[in-house]
Amino acid sequence: MTMSTVHSTDATGLDTISPTTHPGRDAAGFRAIRAAAKNVETAEQDLRDAVRAAREAGDSWAIIGTALGVSRQAAQQRFTA
């Protein structure tokens, strides 16, 4: 099995852990979690933007709630500041 060295950085410094320098533990799981969390953050922003655009286009909270699979009230509570 070939092991590659990771040469990237992130704020935690854990992104630099590699099987070559730390054979007992690699940070692949950590990096996967960080990437997934970033994807969730991006998706949440995309959703907020889409809801804002829908409201600006005149869509009702009932329509937005239906699209989200929640009640009108739940959608309005979640997306109004």
C-alpha cells in the first residue's frame, strides 16, 4: 500500500499530519469532517440566499415552507431576522 504525504495547511495545523510523519494516525477523518462541515456551511448560505430571492420575487412563506418540507410558520421563523 502506498502512503502519500499531505502538504497542505489549515488553521488547526492538523491538515499537515501524514502517515509518513505520524504512522500511527493520519488526519483523513478529521479532514473529511472539516470538508463536510464547510459544505454544510456553504449549503446553508445557498439556502438563505434562495429563500431571500424567493421572498423578493413574491413567493409566500407557505410556498417556501412547502419547498422545505416544513410549515409556513417554521420557514418564516427560521429565515426572518
